[in-house]
Amino acid sequence: MGIRNTRAVAVRLEGVQRRFERWRRTRRIPSRIPDRLWAGAVKMAGTYGVSYTAKTLRVNYNALKKRVEEAAAAPGGAEGAAIATFLELAPPTRVGSCQCVVELEDTSGAKMRVHLQGVEEPDLAALCRSFWNPAS
């Protein structure tokens, strides 16, 4: 498991694993896994992944995956928030308009002054090249 295979992971997951083992020793066969144990497994899967959690807790991968998906789809489910891996951030909006004044002068004394207003991002490099190298 790489980086996640640390003592901190083992301690957190061991608690849930001990609860599962205790339940397995005391249950009547056949019996379903109680919801409180599934809730712990879903929480661990949100942190450590479905495959690793299913293997460690010795539960059915597909059953755990289904419960994780149900928890993510549930309104207000905290487990669903832990599973998100991508968050798109919108670029900041500007308050007011953009203004700048560009003054250029070449070696022959020619001058150019440009007042830009309301232009988001002017291509100043292209503007300068066109002034200093008009032939190109």
C-alpha cells in the first residue's frame, strides 16, 4: 500500500478490524453484518480505499463498494465528501475594470503611448514587438 502502510493507518483500521473479529466470534451463522460495522467499514473505505479496506476487514469488495456509493449519494453524507478527489476552482472575478498606460520609445526618438482600459490581459509583448520591429 506504500505510504499509507504506516502505524497510524494500522491503528485506525485495527479498531474496526477488531470489532469485525469480535462480531465474527459471537455471531450466529448465517447472519448479516450489522449496520454499525458497515458504517465503520464505509468510513475506512473513504480514507483508505475500498479494495484495501475490504481485504483488511475480510468483507465482500462489491458489497462494500455499493455501500460507499450509497453513502456518497445520500444527502448530507459526510462519507461522500471524503471520497471526492477533484475540486474545480473558478478563477477570481475582478472588481472594477483593468486600466494601464504603456509608453514606448525607440532609439530614433519615436514615441508611442497606449492607454488600455477594460482589456483583461493585453498582449504587451506583441505590442512592443510591433512598435520596435514594424517590418516583421
